[in-house]
Amino acid sequence: IQHHREIHVVVGNEACDLDSTVSALALAYFLAQVGPSRWFGDTVARETPHQVSPPPHQSSPAPGAAFVPVLNIPRADFALRTETTFLLRDQGIPAASLIFRDEIDLAGLHHAGLLSLTLVDHHILPGADAALEEAVVEVLDHRPLERDRGPPCRVTVEPVGSCATLVTERIAQGPPGLLDRTTAALLHGTILLDCINLSPAAGKVTPRDVACVALLEERFPELPPRDSVFAALQAAKFDVSGLTTEQMLRKDLKVLSGDELVVAISGIYVDLETFLLRPGLLEDLDAFCQAHGYAGLVAMTVSFNEHHEPTRKLAVYSRCETLRGTLCRALEEATTPSLHLQPLPSPWPCVGAFAQGNALASRKKVLPILRAAL
């Protein structure tokens, strides 16, 4: 701000999972190399027909802007992202070189007229960041579009398995030679983890994800085999052995805000029955929700068998019986998609538990159901 230099921030979602992190790092690195002069240049002309491109007059980062990837969590939470810390460490990227949300004043930059934003792996800013909406010049996401963005925002929203696939496509459309081995390894590992090693049984992979993994392997044949990359990342992601319940809830957290209520949705990487029997669980759930102002919490557990097929279960916690009933009914009666829920016994009266028969419905598909219920 003192030097009046414009900053273009590439930022992922608040869960700050591996996809959000790598998408932000790789895209910011790419943009820093090609510069804003090419922002809407010849790369746009070669886009796929699915993408929505702006007319030529639309805004872009200023010449001389600094491109900065930001991890959308406080630095203190980084240790909870075990698969991310593993992959970055494996690729020789020190945590000291990363910038976290509590280390950059986005509101101050915006107030000074120096901020432009690219959102990766999400397209709606949380309520606390609503003032930053007008700084958004580009969105790259793989969720269903929940709100339209008109000019001057460039929007690419595609139903692929990983946002890193869209970033890979973007880099591949750019000038030759800009993709290096480190970036390729980050993107390669992220797509494999997101798409469950490209397994059709998991219901996440698309032909474009497969094509991007093949492209990265073709350009960098020295990349490790897919099976070993996926196994290492999956083991790191599911290693919650040293985490408290509060850390498990924060590890993969998304937050939904209704008109009056805020609800947390946590991805949990142990079996639901094991989670519900953790010592002191109810006190931990109470304390977690009270500390953050959440009216309730939905825990979505996932585990995988040897064929990479997921098993999903749900727990709905709230001390407010009305809210708990509303969320449970919305999940049970959902049709887009139907979750095929079966009630499970719960050791706690304020926790509803379910087995999810539709194991292909990931949290990405459940979030809109909960948002509509709120």
C-alpha cells in the first residue's frame, strides 16, 4: 500500500484443501510469468467452447501488478492439511515461502484500490469477505454455478473432478515452456488425489481429468507412477492420528451462512462410529460450535476400500432440535441428488446419524442441499 503497487491475489476456498492450495500456487505462478498483458490475449481464443470469456473491454490486472497466491487459512492451521504439507514438502516448497490469509490485508488493499482477485476452487466469497466481491476479475471453479457474475469477471466453471485440471488446461494453452516439473508434480498429485486415482468407481473423474494427467505424464515422464503418488497422498490425508477432535473438525471445514444461522460442514477421515465414540465428543462439539458461533455442525465421514470405492456417512449435530430436524429432513428428502440415507444408532440425542447409500454424492453435491435448507 505504501508503494501503491497493485496486487493480484489468487485465492482458494476456506477449506484450503490440496486442490485449492495447488490451484492457487500454480495459477499465480503461471500468471506471474505470462504477465497481465496476456490476461485476455491469445490464450482466450484457444479456450474450450464450454468456457465463458469476457468481451475485449473487460478488466484485467494492471501492468506491473504483483501476482500473489494466498492460502485461505491462518498459518497456524496449515499443519492440519496433512496431505498438502506432505506434497509441498516432497516437492521442496518450504512453508516459509507461502502466504496465508492472516498475513495479507486484502480489505486494506481493496480499500486503497490496489486489489484484484482470482477465485480458484470456489466462486462465492463468504459473507465476511462480501466487500471484496467487486475486486474479483476471474473465477476458475468446478462446482455448479450458484450465482452469475457479469462483466468485468471472466468465469470458467466446469464439472471436472479437480480444479487443478482447469489450471492445467489453462497453463497448457499458454506459451510453451512455462510448465516446469515442480508445478507439474503438484498438479499431477492433486488431480490423482481429487479423482481417487482416476477410478471410475469413485464417481469423480471426467475425461478432462484423465487427459490432463496424461498430458503432465507425457511432458514429464519422470513423474512417479500414479499408484504410488495416490497411495502416499491418500495415506497423508487420512492420517489424523495426532489430531484432537477440534483439529479434526477444522481440518477440512466449510461454513454455510443462512439469513440468521451459520452451520459448519466438516469432512472427517475416520469411520462415523469411531468418530461418535471419541472420548468427550459431545463436549468438544459444544465447545467448537460455541467458539465459532455455529448453530449446528454436519460431519461427513468418508473411507475407501481397496477398490477405491467410497463409504460415506453423515452426522448432524445441533442443540437446537428445530434446526437439527430441518437439516436431517433436507438431507433425507433431497432429490438432486438423492442421498439414499439410512438412519444409524447415535449415542447422543442431539446427534442424528446416517449411512449414505449414494456414496458418489460427495460434499460438493451435499452443500447446495444444506444451503437451501438454511
